[in-house]
Amino acid sequence: MTALKKRARALEDEFAHNETLMFRAQARRNALLGFWAASAMHRMDGERYSHELVAADVAAPDGAYERIRSDFRTAGVRCSDEDLRERMVTLLKDVAREMRGF
């Protein structure tokens, strides 16, 4: 294998690793978001709801966000789009720190 091919392979491996980490981080973030949202809606099934949000995000891009927006509207919970997005970003940062061991 030539040096160029080795370098290309290393970059591909790094990309795949980073994508896997991002997927795991987003899944963990969505689970935590589900517990928070379930609490805000006074639902007793926080664990089930958090699993549903993880699945919703896998099924469709931004699925967790759309699901929470819809569920909040139905439950009468007031939360602006900006506040929800900010919470999602904050949770993702927290999960990333957790994964790095900080």
C-alpha cells in the first residue's frame, strides 16, 4: 500500500469514527432531552418518551425537535423555538464533555 493510500485510509477511518461519536452523542442528547421534555409535560413515562425521541431523530432529520414541538403544542407547554434549540445545543455540549472525560 502506498503512503497516499495509507493516508486516505486513515482519513476515512477517522471520518467514520467521528461520525459514530456524533451519532452516539446526539442519541444521548436526545435521551436527556426526552427526560426534560417529559418532565415539562408532566408525563410519568420519561424513559419511554426519551427512547421515542431517539428513534424519531433516527427516522427523520431533526425528528426529535419536531416531535417535541408537536408534543409541547398538544400539552400546552410554552417553549420558544430558540429556547428549545438552545437546550439541545447545551445538552450536546454536556454530552460531548462527558464522552471526552472532562
